[in-house]
Amino acid sequence: MARILLFGRLSDIAGWREKTLEPAPARLSDLRALLAADDAALGEALAAPGVQVALDQVLVRDDAALSPRSEVAFLPPMSGG
């Protein structure tokens, strides 16, 4: 089962921080579509500029294949100082 993590304002919008999905979607784009279909506000937030995705603790920039045991973390835009 895939483990989905949301951080910062993304978890505030969704109302959850961690969720598991079984079966896991085949691709990251499928996961985004599934989450957006379930919660339009979350889908919009995940599509916003600056949102990053870590797949199995490695940042990815493009669509990627998911395994049944993938961990996918959605990270909101960061600001620093």
C-alpha cells in the first residue's frame, strides 16, 4: 500500500496528514488525479507553483512510476530567510 504524506498548508486544506492507498496508483500523475477527484481544493493546492514531491524521500520533478510500497510526500512552497 502506498503511503501519502501532506505537509504544511496542504495538510490543513485536506484535513489529514497521512493516508494509505491500496492498491497504489501506477504513476504520480494518477495519484494527483485521484486526490484531486476526491478533494477539488486539495487538487488545486497540489497543482500550485512551488509544490514539490518527494518519492521515497527523493525529490522528483516529473511524473514517476509508483510501487505498491511507495512513500509520496507533497511539500508546500518554502520560504526562507
